[in-house]
Amino acid sequence: MPPLIPALRLLGDESRLRLLRLLAREELSVAELQEILAMGQSRISMSLAQLKKAGLVDARRVGQKSL
């Protein structure tokens, strides 16, 4: 399967697409995303992990926060 197809499948989920749109505008922590999206931490973290694995987002640590 070409690498583009799994990425498109990830973007077919509205919540992951919203995450990407927010992160394209500014760097946000999971806690900040929780507040904006009114979603649970585990769901956001799981979505971010999938997006990171697909190479669509990067993460970096600042103290105890992962941005």
C-alpha cells in the first residue's frame, strides 16, 4: 500500500484533522488541546501518536510538557 493511503485514512477522521489544523497555527500541549477540543487526554494522545507515526506532526519536550 502506498504511504499516502494510510495518511489519507488518518486525515479522514475529523478530530485528527482538527488537531492538525490547530497545530499548523501554533504549538500546543496535550493539555491545551484538551481545553480547546473538549476531548479526553487519552484520545488526543492516541491521535497525536498516529499522526506522529505517519510523519504528519513532530513532538518535542519542554520540561515535563511534550509539545
